[in-house]
Amino acid sequence: MSNDAMRDASVVVARDQDGLVALLSAHFTKHGGEYLFLPGGRREDGEDPGECARRELREEAGIQAEHWTSLGSYAITLGSTARVHLYEATGLTCGPQELTPSEEGFKLSWWPMRDALEAVAEGRFLLPAGPLALLLAARRAEPQL
């Protein structure tokens, strides 16, 4: 596996039976405040993108999902072959978060999709993959968007 492939990442839009979306938030001093983001992270050695998505959702949000849908795979930057793989997860079972020391401040909350998209428009997300995943999942649910 090339070094770039090892930097691939997966991001998950987890939606419960009522259509609420699992969002994480944390304070990022370096970036000047509290930001929202979706569960996700970089692939570990030997993981495929789907395995990475399942692990990150379980660790960061304490959620396991029965149904998984790919929302696509996108280049992270022009200077790298690394990609971010986006997923929607449904049929959720919630349990405890399994946070690493660097994730200790991650707080889980459940948002209506409309409110999550409004937070995107307000610039409340730190990384671009989450907003892209939310927009794609919303479009999947309501194709007229």
C-alpha cells in the first residue's frame, strides 16, 4: 500500500430511525472555538474504507449500523492521491463512545438534517468532508434538492 493510500479517510453520516443525524462537536483551540464534524478518520493498516468507517463510527460516536451506503470517494487535495470515502449509515445501535486520548472532548448530539445543513451554511464545520457527506445524504433522501 502506498503512503498516500494509507492516508485515505472515511466519514459517516449516521441517521437514526427518525432521520436525526449524529454530529460530534469539540473545542479546537488552534482553530478558535467549538466546531461540528461527522464521525470519521484515517484508515489504519489493512483496513478497507468501509472497515475504517465502521470503526470510526463505533469509536467516536459509540454507534454500530446495520445498513451502509456509499456516498462516493473524493480526492482530499490536488497534491496527493489520498481519498476520503463518504458513507451513510442506518439501522443504528447506540452504545458507549470509545474515545482515544486525543478525542476526549468529543461530544455526540443528534440533529435534524435541516439544522445540520444550516450549520454547514453558517460555517460551523471544521473540515469539508462532513458538509459534503451531509449534502449528499440529504440529496439521497430528497432527490429534488
